[in-house]
Amino acid sequence: MANIARKKIHIADVRVGMTIEHEGRMVTVSKGNLPRRGFCGFSFEGDASKEELTRIQFAVPTAFGIVLR
């Protein structure tokens, strides 16, 4: 797809509402996906083995040009 931008981000920078790629699927992050920093450090859906995740942003054409959302 030409309208998708992918960027590697650190697991600590993941916020609620972001769309990320996790285990080959696109996931919108919710509060349940991000437990507070625990025994193993930061984790996503209980998986603390990955330090980087792929953030997905969509390029949306608007009257002011292309905007990443």
C-alpha cells in the first residue's frame, strides 16, 4: 500500500491510540496493551522481549497536502 508509512520506535514511546505492527498484524494500542513498567521493564501485550516496534501511519491527502495520521 502506497499510503502507509512505517517507522521503528522504542517500546517506551508507544502511546494509546497509535497503530503498530505486532507479530505480523496491525494493532491499535489500548490501555490494556500497555501495562505500567513492571518486573521485566516495558512490555506490549505481555511481550517484553522486543525493544522496538513498527509504528504505522497513514498518509491522508487533504486540502493542505499529505498529512500522516
